[in-house]
Amino acid sequence: MFSAATTPDIQKHILSMALGAPEATAVGAMKMALDPSIWKEVLNIPVLALYSDSPSDDGTGASMKSRFPELEYHKIPGTGHFLMLEKPEEFNRLLKAFLEKQKY
């Protein structure tokens, strides 16, 4: 879940947060995320997908686009799972641009 760019300080911070979470929280989150019943519906809403350099991603967001047709997809190179901590300026720039395009 870390990349070569994840500094030791960020790794320590992430591990501290992750290991501090109650087991029930972690188990519940994983069960929910992996529940196939939540991945059947197509939602026509704006969705921002910010991905790391993870090799598990196909590089296009195609699997997400099938469920979220209005998906805006970006990869942030040189990041692991915690891209918002590893490259906060780029993450925030993309998030802000996405939010500014939304109509409230």
C-alpha cells in the first residue's frame, strides 16, 4: 500500500491510524466494500476517481465507468494507496477542480 515515494514519516502516520482503528471498524469496512450487491447498480452521478500507480488498476477506470458513467478518472503517478497524504497538492488540485465543475 506504500510506494517508493511514501516517506517514513507518512508511513508511520498511516500505520498509527490504521492500527488504532477498532477491529470491528476495519472488518465492517472491508465487508461492505467487497459486498457484490452494492456493485450492481449504475449511478448517473458525477464521480471523481483518483488512483495511485497501483498495478491492480487497468489505467483507464473502465471497471468503474461501467457503474458510474459520469466518472472523471485521474492517476497520480508516484503514489501508493494513500495518495492524498503522499501528494496532497496534486490531490487537492484535482478535487477542487472537480468540485468547481459541480452545480449545487
